Amino acid sequence: MKVIVLVIAILLILALYAIMSRNRLVRANISVDEAFAQIDTQLKRRSDLIPNLVETVKGYAAHESSTFEAVIAARAKATTATTVADVAAADGQLTQALRGLLAVTENYPDLKASTNFLALQEELSSTENKVSFARQFYNDNVRTLNSAIKTFPSSLFVKSAGVTARPFYEVDDPQDRKAPQVKF
Amino acid sequence: MDFRKLQSANKLKSTELLFGMALLVGVVIWALMTYFGKTGVGVVPFAVGIALLSVWGSYWTSDKIVLTMTGAKIVTEADNKQLYDLVTEVCIAAGLPVPKIAIVEDNAPNAFATGRNPEHAVIAFTTGILRVMNREELQGVTAHEMAHVANRDTLVSAIAATTAGALALLSDFMLRMMIFGGGNRRDNNNNDQNPLALIASLVVLILAPLAALLLRLAISRKREALADVTAVAFTRNPTGLRRALEVLAADSTVVHQKSTAVAHIWIESPLDDSKTSKLFSTHPPLATRIATLRAMEGIS
């Protein structure tokens, strides 16, 4: 009798443990989805700022058309991307193009003094921060999910929870990669 | 230094301290049983009940109470766009909902966060801190405060306060019973008791409130250290918070409200000064906190 109770108790504990491990995977998977949605929201915000920004800069620096075109083209690409890799690539290009645009504005003191531009600049730099924190949060969540998928005992429930390892959000930023130039 | 390792080390340490408090409760109950027999245990529910009542009401409504006590005014996105953006950025990094944001009219640079859960959180800044700190430093401060929210430090300190309060009440009850009415009971129950055990239990009852206070303060210090590390996990930028703490260290003005009731919630304690012994402070010394952040930056 005692043995049966003990066996049942152990089985119950094991079952509970299994359920918890499986739930951990499901939850981690949901967190990754939510984190990706946050990146999307912030990218959309940034994208909404661009027409206004381009118009404002155009008013002071109409002949810098190549810079505007780069920004507008990158924005168009960003709105159509869906997979993590595509979104990340388009995000990287738009970040680059915006950096170019802001570099151009350095040459126009009138523009830099305009209150409209200052407000836009604050909005844009805050949105850039939000985008990069959203990326970081997404990657942290992917890290948690992927390590739960690989480690025991949650690794046993990958199939039943219907989760797969997710890709990291990697922005290809030439500024990060640039090797220091050596001159002789 | 890796913030993930530091985070789990600090969490483990504060859990150990909470277990230490539970152990202390066990020891006090043992002392009660030794000294008064089974009847002594009867007062435990009363002490715990009173402590629960006094702490948990203020825990549950902490966001509202603290706003009233400190005179903080809630600000909206339209009132202070930059501050709202700054807090929102950190919340995205932490994966937390944006809390209520408040400003306290005070020249001393300081900040705090409270609330029973992330959905009822409030973060407050003094007008002084908004004036003396730049954006990067304020981001560090915000991350430290949001770290308290993420780590549920209002709950942790409520648990610590309840336990310490219950122990203080218990010890007080018992010492009164010994003086006024304990004689009879002792004759009935304790004739066969080991006198050494009686003396030990007396010492336990006298020292328990002090031990509980020290444990409570140690927990507070560990949670502060943890919040610094968690802040770095949010921003990945130890420099911002380190510079912010250096600004606080250089500043000699102190928040006017010296109410001990809310002292522990500020980022820099308004009560602790160099004369306060390390054992009795709610925060680790600023120099230690700065040194830890420097180690995370890789400079020593």
C-alpha cells in the first residue's frame, strides 16, 4: 500500500514537472512573438516620422535630393519586409539612410535652429533608442527560448509544445564592422 | 564582469537573507515554547496579524500613499515629452508597461519607484535630478528604478517589514508577559526545563527584534545592489548609471523629507550618511556601487 502511494506521488511530481517545463517553452515562444511585435511597432513609428522629416529638411536643403531618395527608398523597403532577416536588413538600411540625412543637416544652421526640426530630432532619436531597445529585448527573449529548447528537461517537450528555435535580430551596421584603418 | 552572473548572485543572496528571516521566526517560536510552554505559541497569530495589517495595506496602495507622502505630482506625456520618452525607452528595454511618472518639487537630486506590481507602478524624479543630470545619466537612474519594479522590490520589502514587525511585537509581548504575568506559567510548565535553554530563549527574545532589523536592512542593501545590476541588463550601459551615482556622490544637498517611512525607496538614501554604520544603512555605500559599475565597464 505504502509503495503504491509513493509511486503515485512520484509520478504526480514528475507529471507536474513535465507540465511546467512544457509551459516554460510555450511562454518563452509567446514572449518572442510579443517582442517582435514591439520591434514592428517602433519601426512603424519611425517610418511614420520620415515624411515629415524629409519635408522639413527639403524646405532648407532642397538640392540634397540623393539623400532624400535613399531615405524614401529604404522606407519603402522596410514597409514590405515580413521575416526577421528581411525586417532586420531593411531596418539597417533605413538607419544608415537616416544617419546620412542627419549628417547633411549639419551643413544648414537655419534648419538646425528651427523648432520644428528640433522637435522632430528629439522624436527621431527617442524612436531610434526605442527601436534598439526593442531589438535587444527581442534577442534576449530568443536567447531564453533557444536555450530552453536545447537544455534538458524542456528539450523533451519541443515537439509537443510546437516551438522551434528562432533567429536573432541582427542588424548589419557597417559602422560596427568598420575595421580601424592603418596608415603607414 | 558579466551582469547575468552578478544578477543571479544578488538574487541568491537576498533569497538567503529572506530564509534567514524565516529561520529567525522559527528560533523565536522555539524560544516561546521553551519559556512559556504551548500557551506561548498562542500569541503568534496575533503578532503576525497585526504586522500584516499594518504593512500590507500600505503595500497594496503604495503607489498612492507614497505620492501623498512625498508630494509628487503625476505628469503626462504632454507635460514633459522628453521625460516620458526616456521612461518609455527603458520600459521597452525591460519589457514592462510604462508606469505613472511623477515629479517631486525638491532641489536635491533623487528618484524613486514603488507600486505593488508593474501595472500599478509609479516612478518619481525630483526637479533637482532633472536639472543636474544629462539624458544618459537619467536613463541610468530610470533603469535602476524600473529594475526595482521588475524585481518586485516593493513586495520583497513588504515581506521583510512584516516579518521584522511581527518579531518585534512577539518579543515585546513576551517580555511583558515575563515581567507581569509570567511567574505562574513558569511554575506550571518549566520546572523540568533545562536552565540553559531558558536563558538561551530569553536572550533570543531580547535580541530577535534587532536581528530582524539588521536582516531587513541587509535585504534592502542587496536589493539595491541587484537593481544596479538589473539596470545594466536593461540599458547595457553601466557608464550612464555610474556617472549618475557620481553626480549623487558629489552633491551634498539632501531630500528635505527625512521621513524614515519612505527613506528606503529613494535611489540615494536621504538618511544614510558617512556617520551611519554600514550595518544600519538601507543602501550600499555609493563608492561600492560605483566600483561595481566600473568593474562592469571593464575599468578599475
